[in-house]
Amino acid sequence: MTELKVYNFMGLRKIAVVFSAVLLFASVVSLSINGLVLGLDFSGGTQVEVGYEKPADLVVVRQQLESAGFENPVVVHYGSETDVLIRLQGKPDQSVSEKVYAVLQSNGEAVELRRVDFVGPQIGDELREDGGLGMLAALAVVMLYVAVRFQFKFSVGAVLALVHDVIITLGVFSLARLEFDLTVLAAVLAVVGYSLNDTIVVSDRIRENFRKIRKATPVEVVNESLSQTLWRTINTSLTTMLVLLALFFIGGELIHNFAIALMIGVGIGTYSSIYVAATVMLAMNVDREDLLEPVEGELVDDLP
């Protein structure tokens, strides 16, 4: 049987701390100054669905709307090349949809108005607040679960890794001025689940090795555990990335930002499960005694 090659992951943990600190600082500063470019779901506005007889040229449709005075209209295909979804931010108004319909008919093309939706600013505020509360609730449940299944030090590392991933993902959207809507919020929550799954696998192996490897320092145990799960982590991340790349390139504009958020989250989540969670555990001085199962009638200190 081939002997496992153990990589010194923790030898780079100080560099990883600096790297994470820079990313977090840049993300927090950007979020504080620039904020997020909120989509229609959060800011409120009008959504109009129209149908053409022939495949619609989105560039031409967008130019028509901008020439008519609509600022930054979002124009995407919806289902097929003849179906177009138009999103306009601002105060919801029935006259807006009527004006949009008139503008699209002005060049003589046959256009069918299929659906008009309005999202008020109050609904947008509620969605934003509920999304934030949902994120906090998810992190609280994760911390409780990891603390019960493993140990408190593991739960702190897991939650800080998740917070790290979420802040950096949001920071990239803020820096790149990408639109943040409900699909991106769903992607961020999916990132929490993905990163947690990776962290649980690594934590489970660390706990197992702490109990099995008696003559080794905590750093050596963590390095061996990460080396044992390395290929599983790489294979999972690569196969997930292949799917996300397919969504990004051929999935259409509606899920474009959704795919971007997941790609960022998967990449940073893989990194954080190796460096952030494990580094936090070592910083809290996790050792074998933290993970020993008490034996009835014996003290933990008496165990070999």
C-alpha cells in the first residue's frame, strides 16, 4: 500500500491568516463604502415580460429603452430567444409598463405583453431583512450542530470559516458592482452549506486522528488529516466547478450572477476548510484531551 504523503499545510497558516485578513478588509471596506448593487427583488421596481415572433436582439431592445429615458434596464432572455424579461428599478407604476410596451412596438415589430409584476420598496426591505435573519439563523444552527457533534473549538472554527466565505463572496460582488438579487442570496446560502460540508469532513478526520495518533503534536495531526482528505476535497471542488462553469456560459443571463456567486463561494470555501477552520482550532489550542470520550469509571487523564 502506498504511503500517504503528508503536506505541511499548517506551515503556511501565518501567510494564510494575512491573505484572509487582506481579503476580509477589502470586502468590508467595499461593502461599507459602495454597498451592494441591489436587484429589483430588494430595491423595488417593475418587471415586464414580452414575447416576439422572431428571436429578439437584446442589445437593440436595451438601446430602445435607454433612448426612451429608462436608466440601466436589465434585459434578458426568459425561456427562449423570443421571450424577453425586462427589469426596471424605481417606483412601481402601471404607466411604466405601458410606456415600455409602446417603446418596443415603435419600430413596427409585433410584440406581445405577457406579464407585468411590481415589487414595492416595502417588500424589498422585508426580503432584505428576512435574508439577513436567515443567514444569522443558519450560522447559529451550524455552530450548535458542530459543537454537539464535535467540540466547541471545532464549532468556532467552522462558523468563522463560514462568515469568512460569506463576507468575501459579498465583497467581490460589491467590488465588481455585480447585481445582488434573490438568486445570488440563494447562492450565498448554498455556499454556507457547501463550505460546512467540507469543514465537517475535515473536522471528522481531525477528531478521528487525534484519538488514533497518540505521539504527534496537534499541528502534525491536522496536517495528516488535511492530507488524507485533500483528494476528496479537490475532486468535489473540481466537479462542482465544472457544473458551475456550464451554468455560467450556457445557463443564460438570469442565473449568470448565481453561477458567479457559487464559483467564488466554492473556491474560497475550499480554501477556508483547509486553512481558516483548522487554523482557528489550533489557535484555540485544541488537543487530544478535548476529544477523548470519557470511559465509565475512569478519569480522562488516566487514559493512555
